[in-house]
Amino acid sequence: MKVTLKIFRFNPETDKQPHYDHFTIEANPEDRILDCLNKIRWEQDSSLSYRMSCAHGVCGSDAVTINGSPALACQKLVKDYDYSKELVIEPLKFFPLIKDLNVDMRLFFKRIKAANPKQPAEKVSSVDMEKERAQSIQERAEFDDAIKCVLCGCCVAACPVELEQDHKFVGPAAILRAQRYIFDSRTQDATERMRVLEKPHGVWGCKSYFMCTVVCPKNIKVTEAILKTKKKIIQELHPKNDQETS
Ligand code: SF4
Ligand code: SF4
Ligand code: FES
């Protein structure tokens, strides 16, 4: 069968404005959107630019906007969309554009780093490396969901706070990463990490719109993790407020 893809194009070396190109290819309903992009690049236009690596939902590098919603091109199939109409493929929103479907992820990773400072050296050196640091199944379950994150950026590209209200908001992926450490029973600087999240444009910027959870390709309950983190911050850093509200 024939499928048409309408793809966002922009080459900073030759274009003043972005435009869309249409490509019609032979595809099956079970083909992945990434297969379609590869087919176009191999057979019709080798200049089409997009990222990919694992092709199996592991590396998180092929996140794009498909029919208006962020997703991994290797996880979505043609049949997930109404392919009787053209499929619209665009770069992730919010991120600065580099070329075609490629966006600049540097700010994304910078924010994740800023929200997740390294453990201070004295805390690291106080750990007895000779001793096993056992963790119960329940303790591990506290951050099990967060470690599935593949840092694709889909959540950030869907977050209404990032897109419309506060462009400096640290974002769901950075808070999720912080949640992973704050709730790990082996972490020794959880309090300091919670203080970092309380900075302006931090965890309180999240307004629980749940869009991050809706689009996450790893089905992580991102908003739940953020709410859990907020609750812990109130309980541990502001216990007085916690008593007043309970
Ligand atoms: S939380 Fe989900 S959507 Fe956000 S970066 Fe991680 S895997 Fe991607
Ligand atoms: S729940 Fe919070 S982080 Fe997720 S999309 Fe909504 S505002 Fe953004
Ligand atoms: S190419 Fe690695 S997640 Fe899609």
C-alpha cells in the first residue's frame, strides 16, 4: 500500500524558512515510522536528517512529533495512525532546531545535570565499599519506574508549562531523574537534592497537567513521581506546612 509522509524540513545552510516535503512510499501497516523515514532517506532523499540508533526503544534518540504528538519513531507503527491521510512528522517542540527533524538536546541534558548534582566527595568517601548495601524489594520499588527513562525528551516536548508558561522550568525528565535518587535508600544526600529541586523553576513549576505521563514511550508514571517528590519535600523540608494541610 502507499503511505504519504509530510515531513518538516529546514537546512540552516540553505533555507531562510522551514517548509514541508511530501514523500509517498510503499509501506505495510506493521512498519515502524522509523522504517518509513529510513526508506525515504535510502530511496528518495538522502539529505533527510533525523537521529536514530538502537531502533528498539532503548536509546531514546529518535523522538519526533508524529501527527502532533511526541513519540519514538521506532516504537510507533504506521497502523497506529490514520494512514489513509498523510502522516505529519515534525521535530520535537520546545527544543532548538538544528536540521530537519534534529533538535539540540544540550539544554535538556544541562537541566538534568543541574537538578541532579554529584554526591559530595565526603559522602562518597564515608561509604564502606567493602560492605554490601542491601536494598529490600519495597525500597527498590520506590524508584523502579524512574530508571526506565531513556532520556528521549518527549515529556518535555509535551509539557504545557515548558511550552507556554515557564521556558526555564526544569522539566519532567530532570525531576524524574531526581526522584530516582531521592527515593533510593542508598542515597546519602537526599535532603540536599530536594533543596536543589526547590529552586525557582524547579519542582513547584509542575502544574500536574499529566501530558508527560500521556506521551512517555516507556509508560513511566512521570506525574505520579513528581507528585511523590513534592510530597516528600513538604514532609521532610516543611513539616509544619504538612501538619497544617493534613
Ligand atoms: S520520562 Fe519518558 S518521555 Fe520523559 S525523557 Fe524519560 S522516557 Fe522520555
Ligand atoms: S505533569 Fe508537570 S511536568 Fe508533566 S506535563 Fe504536566 S506540568 Fe509538565
Ligand atoms: S532508535 Fe533508539 S529509541 Fe528509537
